[in-house]
Amino acid sequence: MLINITKASREYYHITFNFNQEIIDNIKKLEKREWDSELKKWKLDVYNLYKLISFYKGRKDIFFEFQTNELRTEFIKKYSKKEIEYNNKEQAKAERLALHERVKLLKKTLLSQDTIDFDYSKFLKKGVIPRNYQTVGAILGNELGSMLLTADIGTGKTIISLLTAESRLVNKVLVIVPNSLKFNWCQEILKFTNSKYFVLESNKSREKKVNQYSIEEAKYIICNYEYFNAAKFNFNDRIKKYGLTKFDLLICDESHRIKNPKANTTKNMHKYIKPIIDNVLLLTGTPISSKLEDLYSQLNFISPEEFPSKNKFFIEYCGLVYDPNAYGNWSVASGPKLEEIHNKLDGMQYRIKKRDVIKDLPKVSINKIYLEMTDTEEKTYQDIESGFRNIDWSKETAISDKKEHGKELSALTILTKLRQYTSILKLEKAKELITELNDNNEKVVIFDVYKNPLQILTEEFKNNSALYTGDVQAFERQQLVNKFQEKNSNLQNLFLTLASGNYGITLTEASNMLIISQDWIPGTTDQAIGRIDRIGQVNPCNVYIFLYKDTVDIDVDTLLTEKKKTISKVVDGEDFVDNSESSILSELMSKYKNKYK
């Protein structure tokens, strides 16, 4: 059998031969190859052509013939130049495989121990005590260098990654997150470590506004995935101009966002960020969103030596075959090799399932999710807030809503409009979180002061959700609660207004709660949390409170916290002051009065 080799381009060669299934199968084993459907030829680079020739070394029935002697000489010269690089790749792959085998044993040993001999106090803020399994994660992350951290919501992915970075004593860490989580990371960095952050923003005025530290003093450089989504990404303008030419560690939160190799964000991160990164830590509760192919791009970041090409991954692990006539050019050839890929993952990932670490989790964990408005959203918000300028504060009462006179609004009406506006904006993030929890077969209780956002969410999740408000008859409400409490019912999400559902009902089949907007009264939030944190609850509870930065959300949350401190003093035995039912509305009105009068 004769295989003809001709020049395709500067770095590539075409090969042609009479049909031979063995040769085709061997070509498909190559890490990089391309079928030219118009020319009916295979296209290979220097390295993969050499590998194909190597497959038939010593065979007398297969011959490779270059179109000219000059072409043969050129190929040999090119391969000789790159031979060291290729050999280094093979050596790196062997070393990585050996490391993964060692980590499997280390992980098993660490998880069997009740206490871990690791002095985390040197790396975290005083008083921060990571849980045993979180310390294990940091040790494994440092051992591997690059790791996939696949942990259920509420198990502490953030503190694990921060402890990993701090104990590695790195200089610069690039943190790429969904836009809605940027400021959560800022808060967590300050809460858990003694390090500082800098947020990269496309809008320079916003960048100046959100940063309290300089980029030089910041260890953690934070940006969102959208920062890389331009078709013509300008590396110099977005990264290099800041003096950022090397990062010791890349942390990607919700790393399934880079599952699509064809997306601009993924391509730009591979092209511009990967070459200047030493190690990678990918965080996700759902590494596979829908199909095994979702894993490739993430694994290529973690271990390019083992997962060098999409084609090889699709064929070897996903059971696909390249088909130029199929949608997306791939069709199913056989079943995916789930056991094989699981065995591979075991050496490069740390999987944390909530049910396995229940005894180590706090009874109730309050998670504040800080969000940021776009410029357009912020302008709308400011337009609403500017209505305070027209208020006659000498006639305004703090807690009674006056009737509108023509176009003039009362202060309470404007305040309510601001709160309703932020509630609606939070729905996209709420949808993401609910979907992720539902995908993990978790039930969720969702509260809001306002009914309209809940109606929108109920419609979005109409196949597995119900709305619980004052409009629902009492016997129907109880039926909803009963169904929600059935372990195997398809009712996964219950949307409730705080006025109708914050007391008197038991919803312990859920251990997750979202609070879109908080009530004026401190006790209301605690009463709502009591729906899931009560007798009958066997799991630790996670409560997620959504807050937009630099808005009324922060004002409300700050005042509620201050009010709770007063209440706490009462509980601790000081002079009794009944603040448990006292609204923060008066204090909130005073703030806006002082700002606009």
C-alpha cells in the first residue's frame, strides 16, 4: 500500500492512499488531523505525520512516498528541529500520569484521617478555620498544580481555592468568574485572607470606582468571562498594559462556562491566557452540563499533556466519529467510555458531595451574593432614585405612603420602585442558581417581598414549581406544602412572598433558600430561614441573599445587620428594648432625606 505525501501549506502535508481501514483508524488516533472534504485528502502537521510514519516502522507492506526528494528533505529538517519539543511533550505526559496516580493514593489517605497535619493559620486571616475536607482540597491542589474542583454548592469551593493560592505563596492570581460573582470574590478574599484584589473592568470609570487597592499591591486580579468575549480580543489593551505578563495561578469559578471550544471567550483564554499561566484551578459543581463533550475544554486547561486535542477526546472517550456531513461534523459511533474517563478524572479532580461532608458543614450558612449593574441598568436605577429630589421632606412621613399628586411621588413609592427594580434584575442570577440546584436533585425555597418577580420565576420553572402567595386559598397553600414535603414529588421549587410564607409552615425537604429582596423587619428574614432550619431538617442549610452593590439593597442589608446587633444585645442580657418587630424604614428614609433634601 502506497501513501502519497504532498505539500498542503507551510506547516502541513496532504496524504492520499487507496481505501484502507487500518490506515484510517491509525489516522484517527492522531492528536491532530483534518479531513479536507473537497480535496478528499487528510491534512497532517509535521509531528502527526511523523507519528503516522512511526506506526508502520518495519512494515514492508506500507510505503510512504514524498512528492519530491526536496519535500522529504524539508520534512526531515522540520522534524529534527521540533523533535526535542515533541519528546518533551511525551515526557511531560508520562510525568503527569505518574503524578495523577500518586494523588489518587494521597487523596485516599487524607480522606481517611480525622485530622490533617497542616498549619493553615499561617495563610488565612486570624479566626478563619477551614473544615477538614477543605484543607484536603488545598493540599491536593498544591500537589497537582492544576486541578478540577468539582464541589456541590455550599461546600466551600472559594475557601479551598483561596487556601490553595495562599499556601502556595503565589505572587499573582487571575480569577475569572461570572459577572454576578465578581464582588462575592472581593468580599471572600477580604474575609478569608490578608491579601488584596483588583477588578478589571472594560469601563475605566467603573474600574476606578470599584477598586480600593492598586493593581501592583493586589494578589488577586478579578474579571468576568465576558472580558474575553471579543472576536478580536486585544491582549495588549486588556492584560499587558497593566504590566500583567505572567500569572502563577488561574482560578476559574463556574468553569463549565468554557465548555464550548468554539466560543470566543474559550478561544481567547486558550490563546492568550493559557500561555502565561503556570497552574489552573477550575471550580464547578456541574462540570458536565449536558454531554461528555463539555469536559474537553476544561480538561485541556488542566492537563494538556493528556488531553491535547478535541478530536482525540471526542473519538477516544465520547465515542464519536468525524462526519463532514453531520451537524457539527460529529456523529455517534459507539457509547462514551464513562468508566475510563472517570478513572482519568480521579487523579486530577477533587469531588465534594454535600451528603459526604454533612457532619462537617455548619447548620446554617448565610451566603450574600453581590451583584453589579450594567451601565444601562445603573442609569435606569439613578433615574428612579433622582425622584427623591422632588420630595417635600417637610411634609413627608417615614412609614405612610401618601397618594400621588399628579406626577409627584412619595418617598416610600420611590423607595419601593427602586427595590422592585433590583428584584427584577436579580432574576437571571436566581435562574442560574435554581437550575444548578435542581440539576443536582435539590429542592429550593425562594422568597421575595414582591410578587411579580416570583410570578416570572414560577413561569420560567413551570414544570417543577409552584407559587405561594396571599392570593392562594389557605387549603391550596397547605396542599402545596404537603406536595413539596413529599420526598419524591416533582415539585422542586416553591416561590413564596415573605408576607405569606415566612412563618407557620415546614419546608424541610429543602435545605436551600434564595432571598431575592429582604423585608424591612429583621425578624422576617430569620422567620423565613426557619421554614427550612427546623425540626425535621437532616441537612445543613444554605441561604443565598442577593444584593446589588451601591444600591438600596446594601442600605437595607446594613441597617438590618445593625438592628440585629441591638436585638442580640437584648438576648445577651442587656436592658430590654423590643426591636424584633421594629422596621428599618425610618432609618432608611433618613438616609435618603439627608442625601437629597
